[in-house]
Amino acid sequence: VMQKTVPVVHEPSAKRLQTLLPGEVEAPGTVSGKSGAASGQKVAAPFSVSVYAADTYFNPITDNPSITKQVTVTLPDDPNAPAIASANLSSGRADFTVEFVTKGPHTVKAADTSGVIPLLDQRVAPLNVLPADAVKLLVLMPGEAAQPGTSPNGSGKTSAGLLAQRAGDGFDVTVYCVDKYWNIVPAANPTVTLYTDSQYDDQSTLTEKALSQGEAVFTG
């Protein structure tokens, strides 16, 4: 039985970048150049993204060692995510470690930053990112706003609009159950009790309440 090696067929030069997320596989010659659904990810859980040079029809060009363009991967919808180091393609391919810190739909963008006749950029379809495990509570006073995806060492909120309150008047306090990066965790619904440090407050009026979808509003 004779065996014959079939050569890889593609255009002679790279024209664009292709980006593959976990769950996706190459599908040269198709509209998107890939198939499969990208698997959902979680906040603070690094994962790998593969980028390769391709021709117009998304045929990979990974058999050419001269393709060493510099590629930069960014997360446009998650500005607080850890920076991703740029890397040169090796035989037309490079892998990057990506980590989100904010939950929600996010895109991943790969760009040729070599500065010499750049390959076409690619921005992948939104990827669903879930919050990490719940680890703490976030308390918002009237006028404060949550800041998910910010540093674990911060407050997770902005108090620039904090409203002064008058003694004797009631007001609402909102409590969230959040992950390390202050993202609300809807599945975490502990029972919470509010306390104040004022000796004049009637603590008995601050009833305990179970969170619903990671949130509860207490009316004082």
C-alpha cells in the first residue's frame, strides 16, 4: 500500500489573525474559520487563548517559520483585568493566558502590533464570564455605587455621591454577596443582619434578612 503525504494548502501569505477560545476548533474555509461554542469562564480563573496567522479563508499558516509577527491580546470590556504580555508568533502561532476580573459578556481581541503591514485584527464574539465564589459582603449607603471588577484590596464602591442623613430619619441600605473582585454572586444568599456602632440606635429594628439573587435591601 502506497502512502502519499498531502501538502497543506493555503494562500502564499498570511492575511489575518484567528483566535480560538476553549471549546472552539479550527474550521478553515468557513465564514468564521472555526466551529464549536466557546465554553463559559469564571472570574479569577486563568485560561488559554490561541492565536494563529491565517489566509483570507482562515486556513492556518503554521508551516512557515518566518511568520513571527508580534501579537497583542486585550480584553476591551474588562479594563481592570491583568495585562497580557505581547508575544511573537512562532511558526505562525502563539498562546496567551487570559484572566477576567469582572463578570458579564466579554470579548477578546487579538491584534498584530508589529507595525509592518499588520494582519487583520480579530475580536471574538462575547464570552460569558461568571463570578467567582462568594467571599464577602458589600454594603452600599444611599448615593454610593458598586464598582465590580476592582481591586480586592479596595472598597468595591465609590462614595463620591454619598448622601448625608438626618438623625431620626430612615433610609435604605443595600447589601450584596460578592466575590473577590466585588462581583455580585446571585447564587450566594446568606442571612444577613445589619448593625450600627451608634449607642443611640435601636438595634432591635435592624432585622435579619436572607439575600435573594445575592442582594437584599434593608429599610431603617
